[in-house]
Amino acid sequence: MALEVDTKDCIALSDAEISEMADMCADTPVPYEAGLLSKQTEEWVLCCQATDNGQLKGFAFYTLERIGGTPAIIIGLAAVRRDSRRDSVLKGMVTDLMHRAVMAFPDEDVIVGGRMQAPDAFEVLKSFEDIVPRPDHKASGEERAWGRRFAKRFGISPLRYADRAFSTTGDGSLPCIIDHESSKPEEISDDLKALFSELDVANGDVLIGFGWAMSEDLAKFA
């Protein structure tokens, strides 16, 4: 059976679906439990789920909203099962998000962002433009402002957010991130890895990354 990806309102998620998400995460470095996942249904509007032959392969809690008038996709928590199809699953989920975005914001550029602890997760942004942060790029004042806007949307205190590094100091708890392990880790550049080198993952530090989905590219997903 082909990979199936769909989005539903968070309030429509069943206890069984939440339990399946927790089971998928149980044996990963970020073992999200049902209680935390259930809380995401209150914090986010939409949930994308990817299934293959009836088995959950990935999910993402997110919202489509405007930040200061600018269309945005804000990914709150996402995870992809660590198997041979994980790259296809991530691509399928991003495609679904793009379809939802162009339906909500036709003919507009959309900014897409989330929290990460490893360079693998940057694959969620690879099809977008002007990704920040990125190697050998000095962020502009406006780009740093976008980092602060995302941090505020994630409920992160300004005292814990470093706007030049786009990083957040954790509080020892398990952070809500985009959890994805690349199937081709050898292709991840040392420069990209360096962006994450100062994070204390055990403490819950994260990097906020974002990029732009341009209107002409989004039109393909209408």
C-alpha cells in the first residue's frame, strides 16, 4: 500500500491515535509519552499523520496562522519513524503542509519554522528559500527578529533565547522538536553540524530554524 498522508483537526484525534504516536516514539532518543502528546492537541490546531499499510510512520502538530500579518506554518512537535522509508515520509508530510498552506494563503509567501536538536531535522526545510540559520550566513536584523517571533510563539522566555545563535537554553525537560534521523547522515555537512555543536541536548537546548515557501512554489501544491 502506498504512503498515505493526511491532516485533521487536533480536537478530532482519538486516544488510540495518541497512544499509537507514543508507541512510535517509545524507542527513540525523544520518547514522547501519551500525556505530553495529548497536551499538544490543546496547543496546536492541526495534526498531519503519515501511514503505510495501516502503520503510523510520522506525525506533526502544527498551525497555519499569521504572525504580524505574515502567513506562517509553525511546527510544534513532529516525529518520523526510524525506518527505511523515513525520508519519503518526511517529504510526504512537508508536501501535505504545503498543500494546506496554499489553500489557506493563496498567492502569498509563507514562512515555515520549528525547533530542532540535530542537523538531520533541517531536512524539513531543504525545499525552502532563505533558510536561517545556515552555515556561512550572517543573519540580518529582520532574520533575527523572525527568530524572536518564533521563540515567542513557542512560549520561550527572551531570557532563554539567544537571537544571534537562534538557540534556546533548555530547562532539563524533554523539548518539543522536529525529530527526524536522516537516512544519509554522511551527506550532512560539517558546517551544518557546527550550528548544533553548542547545544546541550540533555538539558533540552534547541535551535529554531525557518525558511520561506515562495508563492510560485506553493502553487504546485494547490
